[in-house]
Amino acid sequence: MEDNLKKNLTFFTIGLIFMLSGIEYAVILPTIWKYLQLLEAPPYFLGLGLSAFSLSGLLTGPIFGIWSDRAKSTKFIILFSNCFEIAGNFMYFIGYSKWLLLCSRLVAGVGAGAGSSIFGFLTQRTQPEERASIFAAIMACRQVGLLVGPVFNLFLRLCDFKLGPFVVNKYTSPGIFMCLLWLLIQCVVVFMYWDVPPLSSEDGAVTLEMKRGGNDDDGGGDDEEEVPLMPSGGEESAPAYRALGSEQLEIDASSETHCERCVTSTSNPFRNFSLSREFLREEVVVLLTAQFITLFNQTALETMVTPMTQRYFGFAELGNSLMYGLCGVEVILGFFFVRWLSSKVADRVVLMVGLVICCAACVWSLIFLCDPRGGYEWELTAFVVGVFLQLLGLPFVAVSQVSLFSKVTAEKTQGFSQGVRRSVGGLATILGPLWAGGLTNHLYIMLGMMLALLMMITVMAVLSYEHLAEPRTVQSAQSSDSGG
């Protein structure tokens, strides 16, 4: 019971961390555009500011992943990475110049790199069949943060006072607010996060193999199966010192050597590791491509939304905050639906459904948003439908590709593999805002490219459909086909 309590509290803390990342995004995004304008920054600084956060996560994600895989511990990594979040948000609060604002997002993004360690931690401590549900719940926590964030913005926008030499207003207050929240989460991690041991599936397989080997060689009976591999010491270890024949000595020496090799390989998860063998496989390439394209399109649309609502609908900070709040409700419901659906159908089916919805959303936006006509009511309706469809497909693709990726890559190096996956996503979130930032007045080009990318990954997923499954599932399917 104590172990289960520690595991549940640890998962709860991880949920809080992801929720805090969503709150940070939701309180900063609606105001950063006006904040940059106040600091006399050119329009392209919006894309730079949003991309800087992703750049840091892209570079530090694999590093944190390797660190956690080798150390087999994530608690100190999380505490260390959160320090960058605290420092970055304090720099955002100071807001002396546009360059300091840009550097603040760069520093805060280092803290996001620990996400690779967290996903590796979750993969190694969950069963494959429950993994999609766990990932959906964790991702939903971030969406809860996106929902709660605009509520905080309703109060932060009323700030107008001085804190020593610093001015606290609706543009700088999100920085000091997030700084305090990350300080609070540090205390939660210290007292409610444990490095619970991973599921010992591989160790169990090794033990079973050694037992079978011993029984086959010396033909031992039931008494032999009950002898522990490693005596606990004291009087109980006495039977291990009985007289042995030469064959038994050879068997014990072979088993001991085998054990030493297992310990050595377990202590170094990157022993015999190959980048090409791990990542240049059909199913892995498809999933990484899906990660890139969906995040590229998502961040491009997010970059486009704020200037578009300001231009066509006259939305200010309050309007944008309410819009993001409603979007958060939809996505949270979507993640809970996907969590239920993932227990009924395979991950690859969920992925295909999500890709079809995303394609439909892009086609709608291309038709109705590039050249809006029909008056304010129709333009707003077309905009709402486009955003609704885009957000509807997001949970399907996000959960399924993360779950599939954790199943088709090695479990012992999940921290590094998840770091690579998040780096690919980080590259997409860098290029997406840069692409959209320069094309806010050329929506046909922007949305046309996004639709072409979505069609490409959909075709890739269809052609690789049989490989988008856990390896043993693919093997069993092939065996049944050959048997038929």
C-alpha cells in the first residue's frame, strides 16, 4: 500500500507540473503580443519569442533524457530544471527590453527539457496496455492549466502597482505570478515525488530464463526450483555450500557469468545502443513525422489566431483569454474521450481518426478563413468551426503517437528516446511560429502548406499501418497470417 501511495502521489505531482506548464502558456500567450509592442519590438519578435522557449527544450530534452536513463532517477532532474523556469519567468517580469524578454523565454525553455525524463519515467513504470490512458490523463492536466490560466489572467490584468523598482501591470504580472507558482511546485516535488522503481519486466524474464536453464541441465526437481538465486545470508545460506560435481560447478559458473553480464548491461542502458537501429525504422520515422507536422500546424495556427482575432473581431486581452479558456474545455473533454477510446481500439486507429479530423479542419480553414465574407456573424462562425475542428483532432494524434512511440522504442532508453521525440516537436514549434509570423497576411500560402503536410503524413500512416503497433503485436499478427 505504501508503494502504491508513493506512486500515486508521484503521478499526481507530474500532473501538477504539466498543469503548471499549461498555466504558464495560457497567461503569457494572450499578452506577449501587446507586451512586445509596448517594448517597441517589430512584428517578427512574436515568432522569435514563442520559438525561443521551444529552442531551449529542443536542445536540453535529449540531455535530460540521457541523464535520467543513466542515473535511473528523475527527482533531482526536475528540481534542477524548475530553477530555470523560476529564473526565466523572473526575467520576463523585469521586462527591461525586447531582448531581455526574448532571453527570458529562452531560459524558461530549459526547464521544459525535463519533460523527456518525465515521459521516460512514465513509460518504464506503466504497462503497455495502460500507457495511452496514463499519457492522456497527463496531457489533459496541461489542458487544465490552459483552462485555468485565462481565469488568472482576469485578475492579473487588473494589476497596476510597483514592487520596489519593478512595475507590476497586466503585461509584467504573468512573469512574477509564474515565478511564485514554480517556487511552490518545487516544494511539492520535494515532499510528494519519489523515484519509484520501474516495472521489472526484463529482470523477471532473465530470472525465468536462468531457472529454465538450470532445470534443463541438471534435471533438478521441485526442491531445486525453491532455492533462491541469491541467498539472504545467515543460516539460510548454508545449503549453498554443499558438495558439487564438476558439471554443477560449470553450470553455476556459467550462471554467475550470465548474471554479471545482465548487471553490466542493466547498469549501462546504452550498451550496444545504435541510433540508426533505434530511430531509422519505418514505424519510428512515421511517428516522428506525425509529431513534427501536427505541432508545426498547431503552433502556426496559434501564432495566427491572436493577430487574426484582433484584426477581424477586435478581441483584446479579455477576449483572447476567454477564447483560450473555451478551447481548453474542448481539448480536456477530447483527452478524456481519447482516454476512454484507447481502451477500446488500437493506438493506430486513434491516430488515423485524428489525422482525418486535422485534414478536415485545414480544408475548412482554407476555404472559409482565407477570404472571409458574409459579415461579422458568419466570419466569427467560420472561425469558431475551424478552431473547433483543429482542437478536436489534437488529442487523438497527440496521445496515440506518444503511446505508440513508447512501445516501438527500447524501454531502457526511454528518457533519451522521448528526448529525441520532444526535440522533433520542439523543432516544429520553432518553425511553426516563424512560418506563420511572416504569413499572417497570406493565409492561402500558410494553410496550403499545412494541408500538404497533413496529407503527406496521412498517406505515410496508411502505408505503414501494419507496423504501427507494439512489436510483439506485429509478430503475432504475422504468425497468424503465415499459419492461415
